[in-house]
Amino acid sequence: MSSSLYDRLRTLRAVGSRVEPDAAWLRSTRETLLMQAGNSLPTSPVTSWQTVGQAFRYFAPHRLFSVVRGPVLAALSIFAIALGGSIASVSAAEQSLPGDFFYSLKLATEQARLALTSAKDEKLKLKVEFTSRRGEELKQVAREDVPEKSERVAQAAEILKRDLKTVTEQLNDVRNTTSDGKKIVEVAKLVDQKSGELVQALQETKTALPDGSKGKVMEAQAAAADTGVKAIEILLAEHEQSGESIPMGDVVQAIQDYAKTVANVTGSSALTASSTAFEDKTSTSSVPIQDTVQQIKLATQQAFAAQKVDIDQAVASSSSSGTDVPGDATTSTLPTTTSTLPGATSTNPVASSTKPTPP
Amino acid sequence: MSNLIDRYLLFRIRTRRDSEAFAKIYDRYVKALYRFNSLKLPSREDAQDVTAETFTKAWNYLREHKDVTNIRALLYRIARNLIADFYRHRPVSVAVDTVTNDGEFASSRMRDGFGSDLGREKEVMEARAEMNIVLKQLETLKEDYRDVVMLRLVDGLAFEDIGDILEKSTGNVRVIFHRAIKTLKNLE
């Protein structure tokens, strides 16, 4: 045993590798084996799913899988966190109000929904829905008791105003591009109804607010009223174009409802008059109705303009008196209000302000 | 690549109930397994029996277990167990048996006019005797060491297959092999 154990083992291997099994034995064993195997094969059919599963078992690169698994799992969890985060933040954003951290995300989500809608009338419906959300937000912000409330109210009112403007534009757009009268009437009715509701809701919001914030809300209210008029105009125009898409009764009803709402809000006697005067005019031709709509439009604008002047005056006097005489603000506001109010009413020949004319 | 062929054949057996695929596996491994067995068993017939039984057992195992992916490791594992069983049931003086059996066998085959030549037979017989001596010497080694050294040096298997046969990780087998070689050199 001169050579090392290692070498002897290698030699054994060399000898072993030269061993050849007997060819006849190889053949006979093969035949026996094949026969045994054939006899003991399971007969149940293999489903295609099993085939796929087996294919995966035998051909999936196991080592590659274990190498890839780590990074893939890491990437997946990052995605899960990112997406889960975005889902969570969008739902948080749903609850947010103007001035909140997530509010812009809420607006962005809505924009995304709008962008995913292609039909113009559907888009408008969605926009109307979002705009009524703005009204709801403004209401909530107005109810809050936070230091920066006035800025938040101003911001919410500004956004609402902007959205109402967009609704008006889109309504025009739908009217100009859609040939289906029924669709136009449908969206115009929706806009009319929603803007009426908005005008009403904003009135409640407005009365709860201090003078400083009223102006902004009133502007939004005026914008809502404006949108409502636009919707009525379109309803009327549709009726004139073809009586089939909307009956006259509906148009008159819409005009009456609108006039009533705005009259309630502004206290404009002209609007109250036109809303009641309609009742015996329903059967007349559409030309005077068109005039009436124009009158209502004008009266609305003037009523809101008058209100704005009132509010501005109240703000100006309270701020000036607030610095000079902190004690009794109401008495000191009266003289300034009287001095400007006649000017305000003079620019407003149709509508008269709700506020009692000061002595 | 050879691994992929094995996988394909296993896939055929699994999904097509293809006994011919098992015959292909037999063709691929029968010689290697016969060599594996021939030096460890006292006679050619024992080697043949154990080799045939290895494939029968492998087939039965494949039918009952669906988790086999390394058929080569399975075959060697079965063969190892069969060899161990062989000696468990026949623990008496193997070397003497070997010589007589093979001597008779070789001459009878010579008379029949087929089979390998006498020189080759003699070499194998000597190798068996040498194997017995080497195994005796290796008995001082730990069982793990001995297994890995034999499978690697004598049977020339890959570390990966040795890992599958001994149910260890490839890295572990590698480490065991290098430690075993160190110990071997210290033995002399």
C-alpha cells in the first residue's frame, strides 16, 4: 500500500468505470422493466391542469426561482405598500375639505375620473355631481370652528365658483355638439335641479357665516344661479327647436321653480312676481316666455349685485368700526349703510334688496 | 442539460403515463448504476440483481410519490439502500464469496462464449478486494465523510446529486468532502 488512500480511491474509480454490464442482461432487464411498468401504470386520465402543474414542477427553473424570489417579493411588497398607500390616501382624501392636506388629491382623483369618461354628457353629469360635492364641502367648512376658517371658506367658495363656471361651459358644449335633444334636456334638467339645490344650500351656509365670509359664498351662489339660468335657457331653446324633447309645461315648471328659489334667497320682488305671474301664462307662445327668462336672468344678477353691495358695506363698516369703536358695532354701521344703499338700489331697477331700507 | 432530459422524461411519465420514458431513464442510468453496484457487491450477479431491483423500486416510488425531480439521485439512493440491505442480511465474510462466485461465473461465461474477457473480470475482482481493504481503512472516518468520499471519488457523482442522495445541501456536501480529504491525508 505504497500509494495514498486518495489515489487508491481514484484507481478504484478508474476500474469501476471500465466495468461494462452484460449486453444480454441489459436487454432482458429492460424488457422486464418495461413490462412491469406498463402493467402498473395508473389508468386515470390526466387533466390539462395536472399537466400544467407537472410541467411547472419539472421545468420551472428551481434555482433561478430561489434567486429571483427575493427581489420579486421585495418589489411586490413595495408595490403593495405604494398601492395600498394610494388607496388608503384616496379614501382619506374623499373625506378631506378645502385647505386639507389631501384635498388636492381628492380633486386630482375627480379629474382622473373625468378624464376616464369620454361621452360629453356623461362627463357633465359627473362634473355636476362633483360640483354639488363642492357645495357640501363649503357647508362643512362653514360649520367648522378653526382659526383659518375664513380662508378655507374663501377657498371652497372659489373652487365652487370655478366649477360652476365649468359646468356652464360644458353645458354649452354639450348643447353645441350633441344632436340628441333628449340627452341635452336630460343634462340641462339635472343642472337646473342641482343649481337650484345649490342656491338653496348656499343660502343656509351664508346666513351662518360672519359678514367677512358672506361675500365669497354669495359670489358662488350667484354663479349657481347663473348656471341655473343657463340650464333654463337651454331647456327653452330645446323646446323651441323641437317640442318633442321637452314639453312646454316642464319648461314653465323649471322657470317657476327657479324664480321661486332665487326670489326666496334674494327676496327680490321682481322674481317673486315673475314666478307667480307665470301661472296664468302657461298657454301663451314662447316668445314672451323667452322675454321672461331674460327678465329673470337680469333680475337675478341685479339681486345678487345688490346683495354684494350690502355685504361689502357691512364688512367695510364693521372693520372700520371694529378698529375705532370696539364696543358697539351695530350702531356705528347704520349711518354708513344708509349713505351707500340708495346708490346700490339705484343700479337695481328690477329687483329690490331683501334688507329693510334703513331709515 | 442532462437534468432537463430527466425532467422531460419524468414529465412524460407523469402526464402521458409513458412507460417508454421510464425505459429511456433506464437506458441513461443502468450502466452507471451497475458500475456503482459492481464494486460494492461481491459478485456480478449480485450487482445485476441489485441494479434491476433499483429500477423496479424507483418505478414504484415514482408511481407513489409525485415530488421526485432528481431521478439520478433517487436511483443512487435506492441502490445504496439495497446494498446496505444486502450486507445486513449477509454479513459474513464477503471477500471469500466474491472470489469463488466470480471465478465460477467468469469461467462459465467463457464456456458459453459471450460476456467480457477474463482479464477484465480479474481486474474487477481485484478491484473488489481492494475496495474491501479501502472500506476497512475508511471505517475510521465519520459515516458522512465516508459516504461523500465514496460517492465523489469512486462513483464520480456531482456534489449536487450527492446532496440529493444524502439529503444534504450542495454546499454542505462540498464542505464535508474537503474535510474528509484532509482527514484522509492525515490517516496515512
